[in-house]
Amino acid sequence: MERAYLCLGCRLLQSATVQCVQCGGTTVAPADLVRELLAYRDLSLAAERDLGLITALLAGGSIAMPILFPFALVSLGALAVRAPMRRIRARAQKEHRVEPIRLPPPVAAARSVAVEGAPKRFRGTTVRSRWDGAEVIAEEIAIETDEGVIVRHAIAAPFFVDAGSERVLIRGHVRLSVAAAWTIGNRPIGSADALPHELGLPADLRVRGTARRTRLDERANVIAIGPQSFEALPEHAALREAGTTRVLVGEPGAPVLIATPAAFAQI
């Protein structure tokens, strides 16, 4: 299996990269190297916060800076309150548990345009789902809880959006909106389930939640949002025409957003 890189900002598992292909974050590294950070709900390390509190405590008790004494009392109280939280986090790290995070909302790239139509396969190209092995155009798998997302995996093949008067090619990185019509199958994930490992997480990490898969439905209209360019495609060439075609290309950090018409107003 290809070594998976994990974005700590949006928990997307992806191929080797230095920038997340969806959120654009640079906190991306091989999943097995960031396992200790997966026990945190954010990237603020407890040790750094404790160091600041202890520094204020020592300074407030010194003769040189008695003015800091009230802050020292507050720091001491904060340390006492956070002690149980540190024990819970330490136990989670020892058990290799993964904490959920809140997923950043999708943001359209600068100078984006919107194209509405039905998705169609481009040259019959598909990708294989890691959920059930089916051939799909685009899919996102997320393992989540009520508190947020634990880990995600996204995959897509190039495809057309048939707008009636023209076909617009979508390629590169895409991000699917979570639409009820596109969501097929939810299943509980326990600590012994193989799906997190198949997506790319280390096998010893304990993941518990609900797995959701969202697939692009070829029967329903979609809205694709992204920056456009133009390319010549043989499929659209006729007579002396070069087959110039509009293309929306998803770049790292600026994926093409694929949404339902109802969800378009919220992006």
C-alpha cells in the first residue's frame, strides 16, 4: 500500500505532498509519523501552554516581580483544573486513540466560476472505491462522530459536467459536498475494523465512529465551482474546429467544489 500522508488540519489522507490538496494546510506528514498529534483536537500542544503557566507562577513568587503574584495564582488554578484533562489525554495517547476535529468549511478559489449540469464519465475513466471496490467517478469516505471528523479519504477521476449547450471538463482535486442524495451507506467503526487501515491510517491506531461514504450521483444535477481554463479535446473537435473546451482544474489547496444546487448558496 502507498504510504499515506495525513493533513492535521482537515484529517484528509492523501498521496505524498507538502500541502493538503483540499484545505491547503502545510501540516501534512506521513500518517505513522504524526500519530502522537492525533490525540489532540487542535495543534496547540499542552506542554507549551503548561510552560507559560509555570513561568508566570515562578515569576509571581519572586521578589523581583511581585506584581505578577495575582497572575501566578490564576496560573496555579489553571494548572490544577487542567490536571484531569492531561491525564485523560495521556491515557488516550497511550491507547493510540484518535480524537475528532471540526472540519474546515469549503472555500471557493479566487476567480471561480460555477457550472451546473449532470456529471458524465470522461473517456469512461473511473476510480476504484476503497469502501467496496466499486468503480466510481468521485467518492469521499469519512469516519466521524457527533463531535467532528476523525479521518477522511477522497478520490476522483476526470469527468464532464454536461451543461446542455456544452460539456465542461472537471479534473484535478475535487471536494464533494455532503448531500443526502449522494451519501450511500453508513456503518459503525470499531477498534478492530479494517477500514481505517485500508484508507491509510496505521493499524495500531484505535478509531471508533461512523463511516460515511459520499459518491457523485450521475443521475442528479451538480454545480461545479472552480477557476476555469481552456484546452483542446479530440472529442470536441469537428471539421476545422480545434475542440476548445472549458476546463475547471482543482489545484492543491484550491479543489473544484462539487455541490448540489441547494447547497450552492451556502458556499
